[in-house]
Amino acid sequence: MAATPEGRLRALHRALAAHPGEPVLFADLIREVWGEQPPSGPLPALRSLVKRLRRTIPDEIVTDASGYRLKVRTPGPCQLPADLPDFVGREHELARLERLPGVTITGAPGVGKTALAVRLAHRLRERYFDGQLYVNLRGFASGPPLTAQQALSGFLRALGVPQTAIPLDLEAQTELYQQKLDGKRVLVVLDNAVEDLVEPLLPRGPGCLAIVTSRHDLPGQLRLDVLADDDAHELLTRMGVQGTPEERAELVRLCAHLPLALRIAGANVAHGHIEDYLAELRGDRLDVLEIDGDAAVRATFELSYRALSDEAKRVFRRLGLPPGADTGLGATTALAGRDPGPQLGELVNAGLVDQVGVRYQLHDLIRLFAADAADDDDRAGLLDMYAWYLRTAYNAISKAVPETSLLTRPDLDGPSLAFGERAEAAAWLEEEHANLVAQVVAAPSPYAQQLADVLRIYLHVGRFEIDKAMVFHAGLRTARAAGDLEGQCAALYGLGMSAWSRSEYGDALDHFAQALEYARTPLALAAINNGMGIVHLESGDTRRAEECFAEALRLRREIGDDHGAIGTLMNLGITHGTRGDLRKAAQNFQEVADLSRRLGLFNQTAITLDNLSVAYFELGELDRALAASVESVRLHAGQDQQRALANALASLARIHAERGEIAEGLAAAQRCFEVARDAEHPKARVDCLVAMAVLEPAGARQHAADAVDLGRKIGYGPGVLTASILLARATGSVELIDEVLGTIEETGSLMDQSRALLVRAQITGSVHTAQEALSAAGRRGQGKVASDARELLVTLGG
């Protein structure tokens, strides 16, 4: 029994937390809180206590019919930069800002807007348990600023949205972003913003808060002033700056009370010699009573720069040139042309460069100062860095995606990073993603278009739709300006693939047609024909798709491009399967499997064997289907491709079901459900529910209905069709099977037609419909459906 209000609150929390996610009975909670001496009105007293507890904890307390349940919230993402350990002053501003429903901090460069915003965010973070988001919009940087789409894409990924589910359209992105924030308490920091970028990024929910910083005036702003005298002196004290009160006062005046200038100056005089530093800083401004902020900042930069060693000066100037927000040690080494380790340490100690982990950043003003000081030799170093990024990106992407092929011919000889493991390459690509996009936008020819070509497969596989458009348009723009036909071909091909992935088939074919005009090599012609074939296939024009794939395959075989031939053969097999020529499809898939094995592409082999098992399943050759499926699952289990494994397990479960091997089918289905859940792959769950509808006839109606509901929710049309056929059979619904047949007619999903006709014949007892099912199955080589149709005709006396 707890004696005090605080004790009762803690007792209630302990009682609920002992059974997270489970309802705890009212009577049990009353006993835990008050023991054997409950108040005269125990339930109202408990409700009052629960109301208080809800205000003090981040977790949700849910009211059930017989008790309360604690729903523990998982901590959300925290993207906040580290708080400055020597932050001083601004208490009045912080107290005011903490009370506002939205925070906008504006002011001159170097006045400390970001430092104040980050300090405020750290003070408030416990109130926003569902996450703290941060983005530097780079609205005033020398390099390209972030777009609203890029910023939203980063926020959505942080909030748990898979890259493949992030829309390309800004309006759709904004809507999804607001949905993810709905009902949550999230803090959003928008640093270095310009007005036209802010609106889509502001959270609308009442539980969220935005903190915005900008140099421009914005509505509802707090215009930040320079540091007060006492705060400026306190900052110098914390940095260990010695000197007489007069010397420190003059240093504050000459730095115009600006935190950035004071930090640079403080880093230079923390070990003494303040009188010499003041003499240099003062220069011929001895009589000036009011120091202009820009002049003060530039003067501190200039003095710090002059105090550097020659090698540190050289590294510093070059660090002002790259277009990205930061640089790693590898890129800095390429930029400097030698190991920059000692010089980076000198620059960090001088306050000119910030080290964040293993990466290096410059304040926007310092970056501009460094870039202004750069000479032609420094700019040549920037070209070396672009070349380093090009080579290293190629190495990483080739390791992560072995099927990588280029339409341009970059010089790949020279310094670069090498990657031993795929995970290592993927980690580098994730870390450098934003910088790689920035390089393409800013680099000259040929680096921009060649890097765009290198990034193509990585951006495509990762479904980075927003970055794809930016990268390929930038590559095309640079290639056109340089008259580079090869680069234009590669960029247009990339734009075609990007349009195809968004189902914009007309635009895709236009881009491919333009790319053909610039194609000068068999490799480029093969790639473009393959792309056009994919678009025609998905548009339903299987004849033209087959023509394109056949031409692409001829070109790839002509130049000995076995890796490219694998993809084209796979596409050709899918085309044959769609057209109902299952035997040709199986032959294509078998050829792909054999070629993939020979090249050691085990992941490709596993995927192909899964397709082969489906072809044999449709042909009614269940022994071959089972052998291919078992091997596919075995190979997938040794790869890091859990979604593909889930697909293969769903196929295996269905094959066992058709063979009447119930125990084996249920085991495969159970494993499929587990893998699909862990991989967040609902498509495989739909396919597995279809198998369950056959494996468990008593539960067929529920399994099929669940598959239909989930398939519609995720937009998986083929799965919905197959499940609807089984649901119609389980319910005996003529209306539903007729609806399915209408959908098949509209979509051209002809492989489902024979199965749907067979189910309609089973429901209605129609000999004519059974004969239609047999005829349709025969035309497409669907041996299993044809066999079932014959059995039904015998039963019906037809």
C-alpha cells in the first residue's frame, strides 16, 4: 500500500508495467495501489490516478472493459546533432521559446541560430518521445540546397517507411508524412531553411513541434541578437581564454559579440598570446567603435588561416570546394592528394573544421571563406576527388549489385576504396548517399554523367525515385553541354528506367527512343532494347516485348555479355509465360539457372529456380516443380535476401499443397509466414495464404478472404485474383467468379483464366464451362488445370 500521492502513482505504474500489453483488472490495480484499505469510491479514485499517470509517462494507457492496459511506446528516431558542451547564455530566449507552439529563430550568419535550436531541442526532447527529426536544408550553403522531397524522404525513412513505399510526388509525400506524425509527439528541427522549403515539412499535428532556423525573416520569428557582454566573456572563460579584462573586452568587441567569431578566436588564443592576436585582429581598425559583424567574422577567419601551417592551409582551402554537407577521410585524402590526418587535427584545433565522428564539416561561412581562397591547384584537387568518388562508387556498387554494367566508359584506374564484403560496400553507399547525389549535380563533365551512370543500378534497386530524377537530369544536362553522346545516351536510358519504375510507360518509351539515337555500342543498344521490352511487357504488348528482348539477347551474346544475357533471358521467359508458352518459359528459366550457376551468381540462381518451379507447376510437372523449389529455398537460405526466400517458401508451400503433401506444405507455410513477417514482405504472406487455402480445406474460406483483403491493401493484383478464385470456390459464389473473369478479361491475366473457368464449372456444374477451362488450359500448356478439367468432365458426364 502506497501512503503518498507520488507513491500511489508509482505503484500504479509498476502494476501496469508488470504486464505490458495485457489488461490488468480494476480490482487488482486497486489492491496494488491501496492494499486492503481502498478509498470509499475506489473506481473514481483509480480513474483519477490513471488520468494523472497519463500526463507523466510517454506510454499509452488503454481502457479495456475490465481494466487498464499499458501500451509501451518504442522510442522514435533521434537525429539531433550533439549539444555544444560550452553553450552559454540565451536563457531568456530559451525560456520564451519553450512556451511557444512553434519556434522560428532568425538572425545574421554566425549569430548562433543552430546552436540555440539544438540546445532548445535537447531541452525539449523528453516531451517528444515518438522522435526528434533534424535536417540541414543547406538553404545558404555554397553547394546545392536540399529539396523538400529529399528532406521528406529522409524523414519518412527515419519514421519507418521503407524506401520502396516513399512516393515521388511532393503532395503525396507530405500527406504520408503527416499521416506518420498523426497522434504522435515528434520534434522537427529545420535548420538553415528558406521560406519556400518550410511549409511541406511543418508538422500539423497538435502533439508535434517544429523549430526552424533561417537567415531570412519569417513569420512569428525570434530575431536573434549577438551575445551580451557577460555571455561573451563566459564563452571565452569556458574555452580557457586568458588575458586581462581589457584584453578580453577588446576581443569580444573585435569579434562583434558573434559566437562563431568568438569560438574561432578563442581556439587561437586558448594557449596564450592574446595580446599578439589582438594586435593582428585590430589591424588598422583601432578607431572603429562599432565592428561590422561580417567584417569581424572574416577577420577572425583570416587570422586563424594565417596561423596555420602551409599544408593545413592547403587542406583547408580544398575543404571549401566539395558540394556535399561533409567529407569522410577517404574523400579528404583524395582532395588533398596525400594523408591529411595531421592537417585535419590542426584545423579542428583551430576551430575552422568540426569533426563529427569520422567525418568533417565546415560552417557555411567558413566554407565560403575557404572556397574564396582556393587557387587553380586546389580546384584540380577537387577534380581528383570527383574521380575518387566515381571509382569508389563503382567498386561499392559492383560489390553490392554484381549485375552492374555501364553505358559510359570512365577511367576506373586510380586511387579508390576497395570493399571486401557486400555489407561493407552497402554501408559506405548509405553513408555517402547524399554526397554522391551532390557530386553529380555539381561536378563538371565527364564526372557528372559518368557518376550518374555508375549510380543508376544502385538508385534503381534501392527505389530512390527522387534522387533518380535529380541525378539523371543533371547527368543529361552536363553531357549535352559537353557534346558527350555516350553520356547523353546513359542519362536518357536512366530517365527511361526511372519513368518505367513509376509506371509512366509513355515517358519511358520516349526516353528510350532518344537514347537509341545516341547509342553507339552493342552494350548500349542491348540495354535500351531490354528496357523497351520491359515497358512493352508491362503495357501488355507481349509481341513487341518479345521482339525487343530477342534483339537484346542477340546483341548480348554477340559481345559475350553473359551477365546481361541472364537478365534478358529471364525477361524473355516471363514474356513467354505471360503469352501462355510455358514450355519456352521453362527452357528460358533453365538456361538462366545454368548460366547463373556457372558464373557463381547464387542469388540469381535461386530466384530463377523459383520462377522455374512456378513454370513447372503451371505445366503440371509437379516433381520437377518440387525439385526446383526445394533447391531455390536451399540457395536462398544461404543468401541475405529474406524477401526472395519468403517468395520461394510460398511457392514451395503451394507445390506441396497441389501434391497433397499436407504436413510438408504446412511446415513450408509456417516458415514463410515467419520470414515474411521479419522481412516486412506482405506480398509473400498473400501467396502463402493462397497455399493455406488449399492445405486446410476447412479454413479455405478464411484464408482466401484474408489473402484478398491483404492483397487489396498492398495493391498486389495477381495475388488478389488467385485468392479470389479460391474464395469463390470456397463460398460457391457465381457472382464473385464472374467478377474475377471480368477482371481477367480487362487485365489480360490469361494464366488465371483457365483456373477461374474451372472453378465456375465446379460451382455451376456446367459441362460447357468445363470444356472452356480445358481448352484454355490446353492452349497455354497448363497441364494440372487441364487434368482437373478432364476429371470434372468425367464427373459431369461430359
